[in-house]
Amino acid sequence: MLFFAIFTLGYFAGVFTALSIFSPKVREIEEQEIDALKPILEIKNRMGKKKATSFGLPISLISTDLLKADS
């Protein structure tokens, strides 16, 4: 059991040391988030130009507008 405890502590020390030396690139993560949001923003912009309707009644695709309608 002592061997397992020492091995585990050594493993975590190695992982944290590796992460401190080779830290992940924040810029790359931000670019991935922007790429993931592009389709959503394009749809939102297209829908902003023309009104979305359901059974002839206007509907909103903005979540805050849905919250206002419930209150």
C-alpha cells in the first residue's frame, strides 16, 4: 500500500510538472470556441433579418425574450 501511495504521488507530481512546463495554448482553445459558435451566430444573423414564425405567429429565437414572455 505504501508503494501505491508513493507511485500515485509521483504520478501526480509528474503530471503537474508536465502541465507547468508544456501548458496548453489558450489561444488555440479560444479559436476552437469561435469556430464552434460560427454556425449558431450565422443562423441568428439570418433569423434577425427575417422574422421566424410558428403557425403564422411571430416567435423569438433569443432565450432572454422567451424568459420575458413567461413572466
